[in-house]
Amino acid sequence: MFIQTEETPNPDSLKFIPGRMVLESGTASFNQSDDCGNSPFAKRLLSIDGITSVFFGNDFITISKKTDHDWYILKPSIIGIIMEQFVAGLPIIIDNSEVSQSTSVDEDPIVQQIKELIDTRVRPAVAQDGGDILFHSFENGVVYLKMQGACSGCPSSTATLKSGIENMLRYYVPEVEEVRAVE
């Protein structure tokens, strides 16, 4: 098994590509404060000293580290755990309640339009950088988005939100006045 790594715009996040499906649908994000009971795999990765978060996408895993730790020291342990996981054929997530899905049926048409734009134009682009952006809410003209994976804590995420996503949403959905990140 060969695991590729890709740098992300966030210097503290690295994208690991195992060449196999990680999650069939949705995404999942875990950090040090999470229980990780439904993902022993995430728990093992987070047990590595210096790792702050683990993000599972469709075909990649993004790992974030503390700024004062070096990738050349962390990568061998991370790759070893990823290889063991896939060679053993163990599930990534035992209970899918932690997997984020972005669509819901009985929604406001404006919210549906915002989610559709995020799902089709934003999420594929940020997934290439090892992250994800999920719709949180729309209130009083403000779209609230949750940043995950490499996008969370990335120095360029504010610029991406304001100049990229906000401008696009305002263009297609006149009711949108602003875009903000939520934790």
C-alpha cells in the first residue's frame, strides 16, 4: 500500500491519500477534546503527540498538528497507523452519527440554494486542499459556515471566506449580505 501526502495551504495540516475510499459519503472531523468513541482510528491518530485534529473526507485524511511539531517526525507514525487501518480492513467510523451530511428536505428555498452552491462550487475546491466547509445556518442575511480539516485555522481561510465564497454567494443569492465562520 502506498500513501501519498500533499501539502495544504495551512502549514499545520497535511493531506494523506491512501488510494482507497475513506468515507463513502459525508465527512467527519475529530479533535483532542472529542471522545472519538465511534472512531478508534481517529483516536489512534490523535494519540500521537503533537496531533490536534483528524479530518476524514471521501478519499483523503487531513491531519493537523501543533505549530511547534515537525512533519518529518510525525509522518512515519501517521503513515504507519493509516497503513495498519486499511490493511486490516477496519471501519473508519463505527457509528455514522458523526458523519456530516449537507442536505435536508424541508428547508427554506434560499437555504437550499446556498447549500447547493456550497456543495457544487465550494466543497470540491476546498477538498482538494484537504478541508471542508459546511453550511451551519443563515440568519438575517448572514451565512454561517463551519471550517474543517485544513481549512480550520488556515491563515488564508478568512480571505477565502470573504473574497471568494461571500462574493459568489452574494452574486447568486441577493439575500446574502455576509459570510462568517463558526467554531
